[in-house]
Amino acid sequence: MKAVIMGCGRVGARVAGLLDHTGNKVTVIDTDSRAFRRLPAGFGGETIIGTGIDEDILRKAGIEHADAFIAVTNGDNRNIMASQVAKLIFNVPEVVCRIYDPVREDTYRRLGLTTVCPTTTISAIVLDHVMRAESEPDGTRGGAS
């Protein structure tokens, strides 16, 4: 599989490393060359300095042959725009877009983007944990007095 990842923060670097480790072809795009330091030792993929909303940069990254595009920068707008370019212009079969704003996530999901919203996911996990702790028998966890 050929994957193009936009954003080499903690998530992008981890996904890139895992995909590379399992024998996939990976290209990581980031605007800051220092971000590539997060990639694991022995990373065998490619790195490109630039932005994933630039079609020339995407072509250089091999987007025309990509099976997956993953947008995980810290900017919702950048992730959304690059994901739409990957999906609509380059017809990448699998496009995943991180969006921090839950309202925007729902909107773009309805438009056909596969979105991941850490805000929604983490909120649900925290709420589940708190609600589960509240329902446990007294004495095992902080139930109401």
C-alpha cells in the first residue's frame, strides 16, 4: 500500500512509523523539517517539506498512486482542504481527516469525508469512565455519599 501522510506531529509520525514497519510505502509531508525528527529510527519512507494543499507537493509525494491519504496537522482547515483535494482531484480511495471541532466533523462527514475527531472520542471515553465509576457498588470507587 502507498500512503501519503500530511503532518508529522505525534500522530502522523506514529502512523507513518507503523505503516512503514509493516512494509508499506509511506511519504510524510510537513511544513517544518524539524518535525521529521519524530519519525522512528530506521524509517524507510520519504519526507517532503511543504503543505499538502499544494497539488505540486502532493504529486511529488506520489498522491497519484496513493491508496491512502491521512491529514493529521493541527489545522482543521488545512486538513479538510487537503483531504478534499486528495479525494476529489486525485481520487485517493481512502482519505482520513483529523478535525478537532465536533461541529465541523459532522458537517464534513456528511459531505463524504472520513473524519476522526479527538475531541469527540476523548470526551466519550472520559464520560464513559466517569459514568461507569459512578455506577459501581459503594466502596469500590467514589460513589455518592
